[in-house]
Amino acid sequence: MSDTSPTVAAAEIARLAGVTRATVSNWRRRHADFPAPTSGGTETRPVFDLGEVQKWLRGHGVQSADSPVQRLRSLLRSDVDPASVPTLIGQIGADSSPVHAAVNAAIGVVGLKQTLDTLAERGLDAVPSTGVYPTDHPVAALMADLLAASASLPRSSILDPACGSGTLLIEAARIGATSLAGQDSLPVQSARTERLLSAELPGVSVDIRTGNSLLADAFPGEKFDAVITNPPYAQRDWGADQLALDMRWEYSVPPRGESELAWVQHAISHLVPGGTAVVLLPPAVASRTSGRRIRMELLRAGALRAVVALPPGASTPRQIGLQIWILRRPDRAASEDSIFFADAARLPHRGDTQPDWQVLADRLIDSWRYFDHGDTEAATIADFSAVVRVMDILDDDVDLTPARRVRAAVDTGSVASSAHAAVALLGEHLAYLRDTAATLEVWPAGSGTALRTATVGDLERGGVVRIVSSSTELADSDAPVRPVLSARDLLSGRGPSGLTGPGVQVSSEPIRDGDVLVSRFRDDHGAAQGARVAEGEDVGAVPGAGVIVFRTDPDRMDPWFFAGFVGSPDNSAAMVGATTIRLDPFRLRIPNVHPVDQKPYAEAFRRLHRLRVAAVHTADAAQRAADLIGTGLTSGALEPPTKDE
């Protein structure tokens, strides 16, 4: 630990003052007396003396949003080396230094978990995170509930060989585990998890160890009733050469590019006969050619019992749809000739990507329970789950992608009724689209006189409009979960499709009713950038990295007038870049029109927006109806109408 004064970065100043990082940047540009950067930072990430910043904030009338957690963050950054954080976690309760006192103060205000998260932030500063992702709580809870619904041995002892912050082990305790074991390659993670579980689960035996589970298994030869884990993905240095003759590879030696299948076999090796493992994996593991041999052997042995596809966005990394594999260490008395598949990505969603977790969990857990208890008929749900014979999968590919198997198991009655319902819904959308189009009267010809315009930069200096947020930051682990509006949502005319969470870049200020939302990027077809006024489900969401939020003075600039002219031909000059075309918001030009004269334009732009939204919903309904009718015709659930019908 050093004797230097605590320092803070721009993001920490923003938290301290309760503003955005863009505001801090403006302070630095506009106020000559703003504290100068100190040594220890970089040109792109300067740091400032905490005392000087606090003095400047007080001098300029800025009420500090200081808190014990923020003070702790500042002390950790200035006084604590990341490598010493595990030791600091082990010394919680001591008061021998200012840092220990700050830790104790934070615990007194926000509790142990949030304080440990703050300590871990510092401990992980120097650690690359490629392939390592936290397990979102809904997914962790679902994995534990699937384990609880299994027809296997009692689950009193559970191992997580890549335990991270302990999310899955906490869920394991919820379903009744009395002995928890975990291992993580990062000392800060194992120290953090050990401390948290020991404090929050006093009646449970906790044993957390440090080390790389594949290269240095901390529990050699030990067997557990169950394993639940979210292992690292796409590891290239997992030890393929050193572990070529390892006894854990009962189902064939994992190729260098199949680290995930090494983790799968590691999990099985720690199970008692009949024990169950629930593993979260990327979807490529189900179909990569290099893993075909291991997938085949897992199926032949009856070790792989289920593959469940989650929708993209359900957990980090959010750009892909992860899968849950359920495995069981074969018991010689058992003979398995079928496997359970579920495609949860086909369930109704909130927005574009977030599933309805209650519907997903209820349906999936019930279906899995029926299957694992032998009722294959009850386990099969049209367009959601299927039970497939192992011999039907053992082809040249051994492709375990759930969508491929679920689509092949068609319930003709369900398809027919769904198709009829989809056609009826399409009719409703078509009627609404016609009604919306009917509001667009015959438009009188214009005079052709160009309107006098001003740039957004000029309007901002005049206080007519301001850019709410032009920068983003990683969402804090203790922040409430909010919907996230992406640039793609704007371009497609849909509502927020994501959720905040660790590792998601978002603005710290939520969207308000009447804000003007603009995509920073041009869409794939070269169309004008998406722009609309926030209303309905937009309000309260946070803008993602590709979204610019403008807030107008409504007495001087109608939001819909502003949003409509963002897409004008004159604003093509505001699009810059060669390969990635993006918007420079300060170069946008908006007509300088009296507020009274803005109203007709604003109402017209609002009608056009409703027409675009109606068109998007109608197109979605048409695609859904066409897909179901096509499935019905090819499966025999529907027949083409005769000429007399």
C-alpha cells in the first residue's frame, strides 16, 4: 500500500457527483480551475486527486453523491494493488488501516455482498476476461431448478469447478445442498466466494479452493452428488498437450479447440454413479465437427440427457443463445436410449430478446421432470420440446442443436391451431395498418422554399436542446436491472430488447418521456438513421452504446419536430465514416421555425412514425403466419385449399 493521496478517474467523479461522464468532460473543458490530472493515469484515462476534486465540487455548488462504497473504491484504486485484494478480503473485520476502516464502513451501509463486489472490481482490474462471463441470476436459478427436478440421487454435495463469484453455488444451497465445493483460477474470486458463502450460509459446509481446475484439479478423486457450472469458453491454453493422457477423458480426448468438452468430462469425472451435472455452454459445442466423436460417445453411454437452447440475450455474452447441457454419470443398472431437447428461444419474449422467465422456467422444468421420470409423452410440447431416440442422432454430424430436433417433432393439431391464430392476428394488424394509413390525408404541394436551419451544436449552446449522454460505462453489479434500448431496436422500430447487467455498456441516465432517441449508426440498407420520441416502454430504459438521446426545451422545440427532421436529406452530411457509417450529432441541422409553426410538422411526423411501427408489426405477423402455414403443409397438419373453398 502507498502513502499517496487517493485518486479518482472520470467515471468515479461522475458517481461522486451523481452526474454522467459526459458532464465531467464538459467541466474539464469549460472550467479552467478544474483539477489537473495527476501522475499515474494515461492520456485516455486520466486520474485526479480525490481531495482536490471534492474541494472543486463544493466550491461550484455540486452536491456530492459520496458514499462509503465510493470512498472505498477511491482508496482501493490509490492504495491497494490488485494482487493484494484476496489478502484484504481475508482480513475483513480488521481496522488496522484506512482501507480496512473503509471496508468496514461499506459493509455497515450496503452489506457484505456489495462490498465484496467492490473489492473484486479492484482485484480483477489487471485480469483479462476473455471467455469468462458471469452467470445472470435468472439463468443460475433455472440451472439449479433443473437439477432439483432431476430423478437422481439426493443433492447434498455439489461442486462448481469454475465458481467465479459463487452465484451458482448460492442457488445450489437454495435447492437444499448442505456441502458446497468450488474452485476458481483467480485468487480474488475464490477468496470472495469463500467469504460470501461462509457468511450467508452458516448451516452449509463450504470449501472453496484456488487453481485451474483442468490443469490443477483441487479435488482429485473426490466425488459429488451433483456438479453445476458455467466454465470458460473458447480457451486455447487449457492444457491440451499436458493432459492428452488424462484419466478424465472417458469419452475421447478433447481436441485443442474443444475446451468446453474438456470441462464437460471434468464435471462427469467428479460425479458419483447416477449423479447429475448441469453445465452452461456456447451453442457451437453442439455442432462443431471437431467435437463429433465426444458427443457420439456421450450419447452412446447415456451420459448426455438433455440439451436446452436459451434465447440470445438471456445471459452474457448476450449476442449468442447459450445452451444448458444436463449430464449424468452412467449407472450400470440404467439404460438410456433417448435424449431430451428444448428450444426456449421459441417462447414469447419481452422485447426482442428477453424471455418471459416465469413461462420459460415453468414449462422447461415440468417437461424435463416428466422426461427424467420416464413420461416421454408428457415431456413433449409442440414447438418447444422433443424426445429423440439416440440412434436417430448418431449420423455423420451428431448435431445436438435443439432447434433442429424440436422442429422435426411437430404436433399436427397444435400447428394447425397456431396457424389459424396467426392468420387471425395478421388480419388484426392489417386492419390497424389500413386505419393508420387512412390518417394520412392528401398532402398539399409545398412552395419549394428551403427552411432556414441551425446545427445541433448551435441549438445546444442556445439551450434549445442538449445531448443527454454521449458516453457509456459498464453496468455496476449492484445496480437495478433495467431494459436497454439498442441502436438495432431503433432501426427496426421495436422497443428495448436487452437488459442491464455486468459487462453491458450502458448510459447511467435512464430515458425520459419526450426524449428524442436517435441511432448513431446507419442501417444495413443505407436508410436514414432511426429516430423517434420516447414513450411507452422506452421510458425508464437506458440507452445502449449506439443510441444518442436528445432532450429538447419543449417550449422552444417540439420533440417530434426535432425527430422528424433528423432524417431529412440535409442531414446526410452528418453521417461520417467509410466502412462504419455513424452520426455526428453536432452536425445535424434542424429548421429554425417558431414553436407554433412546428406543431403541424410534429403531428405529421408522429403519424408517419405510427405508420412505420404498424408496418413492422404487420410484417412480423405475416412472417409468423407464413412460417406456421408452411410447417403445417409440409408436416401434414394442413392441406392446401381446393378451388371450391
